[in-house]
Amino acid sequence: MLRRLLFALAVVAGTSVVSCRVHRVVVVHDAEYTSGPREEVIVTEQAPAARVEVIPVAPSPNHVWIGGYWSHSGGSWVWVDGRYVVRPRAHATWVPGHWERHPRGWVWVYGHWA
């Protein structure tokens, strides 16, 4: 899953988009995948409505469901399926990522552990 996300971000960063303008802004996130600076993609069109996912039974009580989301890749929207991950510490809660309206378009706000 991490590889798919990183690949999608790399494709967006390296592709010139014709149908939808994409801006890259370097910001600092304390996120699930990495720490430190990373590129954030701002797009000019709103993401489609979230898909309804069937959530399977958790593999263990230590697993938390991370819901799917829309990623922007190569000028189009790509659905990233939800998955279970092991919580990093007891009672950690996942705060889902989401697309948020920004003066320059729509920006992806990464999910994080609280």
C-alpha cells in the first residue's frame, strides 16, 4: 500500500497535467508513512465522492481500519483502497486524511495518529 501511495505521488510530481492544473508545495507533515518535508499536491478540481467500502473483520484487536481515499495521479483521480494497520501505541486513534478547500484549489491533508 505504501508503495502504491509513493508511486502515485511520484507520478503526480513528474507528470505535466493538461486537464487539471497541479501545484506542488513542500510542507512538513508528521504522518503515517514518513516524517519530515514532503511534497503536497494541490489540485484545481474537487475529488469524487468517497466509495463505500466493506470493512472486513480486523486481524487482531491491535489493528485499526484506515479508510480508502481518492488520490490524484497523472491528471485523473485514483481510488486507494482502505486497509488495516497495527496501531503504533495502545489507544492510538487514526484521524483520517481528507481533501480540503484551499485558496489555490483542493489540498490533501494527510491522516495521522492521535
